[in-house]
Amino acid sequence: MFTSYAMRKFKNRFFFFLCLLCVVAAVLPLLSILYEVVVRGAPQLSLQFLTQGPGTIGQSAGGIGPAIQGSLILIGLTSLIGVPVGILSGVYLAEYGNNKYADAMRTINDMLTEFPSIVIGITVSAVVVSLIIGRYSAIAGAVALAFMMIPIVARTTEESLKLVPNSVREASLALGVHKWRTTVSVVLPAARAGLVTGTLLSVARIAGETAPLIMTILGNTYFFLGFDQPMDALPLRIYRNSLQPYQDLQAQGWGAALVLVLIVLAINVGVRFASRGRFRR
Amino acid sequence: MISINDSSEFESMKMRSVGLNAWFGAKQALKDINVAVKANAVTAIIGPSGCGKSTLIRCFNRMHELVPGAKTSGQVLLDGKDIYSGDIDPVMIRRRVGMVFQKPNPFPTMSIYDNVAAGLKLTGMKKGKNLDEVVRRSLEQATLWEEVKNDLNNPGTSISGGQQQRLCIARAIALQPEVILMDEPCSALDPIATARIEELVVQLKNQYTVVIVTHNMQQAARVSDFTAFMYLGRLIEFGDTSSVFENPRSELTEKYITGKFG
């Protein structure tokens, strides 16, 4: 009796230990990346670093102001295209999507979510950069990132609208409210937390994208020149600086990496607040 | 006493169905229903689960067709005009024929005030109306005003289940419909809340025509003037509540109201 109890306790502890080991194995790389980024990036942080353009090579004075500005412009521009299209697609899928066209759209949407970003970049480059605008430009970057944002927003919108109980729709329709008005004034507000979460997650996703930007906004060392002009962005700055042979530029790259990580972390914390149930019962 | 055979009285009814059939996909839920609803009276529809009573009233404001695969045939006449004829917009019918559901379903993102005002706001019918007055009058008619008058800005979901159901009734009557359909409005409520709703139903018939679906026979006997008994998608018996309960013509009705099945 005693031995079997001791054995059972031992097995319990053993498997608990195994689980713990797996968690450590999963978290350790993440923590070591964070550690590396903070240790190497933190010394770079200063008001000058965050607000000024890069100086001349060899001088340690200089910053990543243009990259931060470019990333923020890019996020804004992408959201301007991606959020309305994504939310409207999601509304179609959830509220009117009981047909084979919507099924096809859902499949394509899922494929697009997993699509290699470099392929999106090269396509947008071939169409927008080469044919329409004729040069590397901020707007081309936003179009490429919007292709990545739309499927995420559409999917999360559909899922959050499906969580709104049907009784709420029926309540509105039974009052003689038109279906579109029911969707806009009753269903969408009820799903607001989910919509905000989906949007912020998609922003976090695109904020770190590099591949599509290389071929669309190119990157430069100037502050904003115009929507039809090349622009810098944080991931691009990290990429370019890491290839440089100069130590101070490499160090600036680490600083840019830390700033990017902080932005993404801030968005994730924002998601937690947004999805904290204001409308949950 | 009204009877389906007395055609002159039957035709002057507020609402009636003529040869109404309804399906969910291939399954027929209503079979050849001929029933009438008298103005300013309470008509109860009783019957065991799955007999089609909810489907029947959902056909009365064209909510049935919102279920994917659902269809109907036959007529439903409102003031003598078929609400299923091609030139009728179902949205307009639902403004004239309101509905209260089984489970209280106030709009989760709206305050008590906005829940009551929602019908007028969302249908664009608030023009020339004093919203405050409509909200107050509707809540008073739903006997909820005294309980919530100081909390009008609280969420509609913050009050008790019975209060929420009266809020839903207030929301329906804010549009001043001609007919109010109630789909087992008390089945999610405790006995005290149920008693309040029942009192309210009886009051409402002074201004509105009420149709109430219930699986509770005592409730039908207490609140209704007319009773329809349905079984397996068919209308078995219809008439004065007192005669249906005291002197049923059909053996099936008698078995049901004496609790031998259902």
C-alpha cells in the first residue's frame, strides 16, 4: 500500500518536473533574446537617439528618428487601408457568409494569412513600385503590409461577430430594424473588444515585418519626404545596420531592435486591456 | 364564443392565418394552420414541446424566414392584408408586430434608456417624438419605471432577469406596435417575476393585441381570452379559453390539459 502511494507520488513529481523542463526550454530562447536586445540596445537609448537622423559614419552621434517616424507612418497608413477592408470583409463573412462564395473567400483568406511575406513584397513591388508609382514609396510599403493585415483583421472580426449571441440580432430585427443597421448599431458594438484586439494584434504583426519593405519602401536616412517617396522603418534599419561593418552602426541597430520590441510589447499590453471584458457579463 | 366556422367574425380579426405551412429545410413544422387573433385580447398558444407554437408566432412577424433554410406557404393576414404578399417589406411588418422572446435579450452594449429608445432610434422613427417621454411611458406601461427611474444610464443587462424581460417588453411597446407576440416570456423567470409579467400581459391588451406562447397551461388559463392548442404542427383546437379548458371538443386537448401527456 505504502509503496504504491510513494510510487504514485514519485510519478506525479517526475511528470511535473518534465512539464517544468519543457516550459523552461520554450521560454529560455525568448528570454535570452530579450536579454540580448536589452543589454545591447539599452545603452543606445537617449533623446537624441530617438529623435535625430543618423549622423556621418564614424561619428557616434546619430539616431533612428527617421526609422521610428517611418514605422509609425507605415502603421498608420497600413491601418487606414487594412482595418476598414478587413472589418468589412469580416462582417460579410460573419453576417452574410452563408454561401459558397464566402466559403471560398474564407479559404483564400486563411491562405493569405500564412502567405510568405516576401512573395507579397515582390508582387507589390512589381505592380505598385514598377507600374503604378514608378519608384520605391511609402504607399507601396503600406499596400504590401495591408495585404498581410487584412486577412488577420477579417478573421478576428468574423470570429468576434460570431460570438455575439443570435438573440441580440433577433431582438433588433424584431423591432423592425434593417439588417445593415442591426449589424452597425447592435452587433458591431457588442463585438467591439474583439475588433480592437484583432486590429492591435495585426498591427503588432506588421510592425516587425521586414521582407516586404525591402522591395517597397527601400529605406533611407531621411525624415518623411512624401507618401510617394522612399521611407525608413525600424525593421529595415535593424536589417541594414546589422550588415554594416561599423560597430557604432551595429550598436544603433540593437537600439532600434529594442525600440521595436518595446513598441510590439506595448501593443500586446494594449490588447490585454482592450480584451478585458468591458462588455463581458 | 368564436369559431373558425363563423366566417364573418373570423374575417374581422386583427390577424389570422389561412392554410399556413412552414418548414425548416425538409422538415414541416406547421401544417395547414387556420387561426385567428382578436384585437385587444390575449390569445394563448399552448401545446407540448416541438408542436410548432413558437414557429407559428414567428410566422406572424416574418421572423421565421430568418432561419437559414426556413420557408412558408399560405397566408397570414394583418388587418385583412397578406403580410407574405410580394410587395410587403418584412421590416415594416415587424414594426407593426412586435416580439418578446423566451430569454430576456436586452442589447448588451446599451443603457436601460437606450434599450427602450433603440427601436425609435434605429428605425429612424424618432423624428418629432420626445424620446424621454416615449421611454418613460413605455417603462411605465411595462411597470418597470418605478424600479429603474434612477438608473436609466446603467447597462440594460445590470437588472434582474424579470426586470430585463419587462425592459424587453418596454422596448417592444416603445414602437407602439399593433400586435405584441410573446414567445414563452416567463420560461426563464422565477414565480414572482412570472406573476408580474402575467399581470402586465392582462394590462397590455387594453392597448395592444397580444399573442402569447406558453407551455404552462395554468398561465394560459389565467391570462388569455382565447386559446389555441397545437400538436405535431397542427392546430387541434381553438376557441374561448374557458371552453377550451372546461369543455374541450377534442379528446387530444382534454388529455393534454389534464396532464395525461406533453
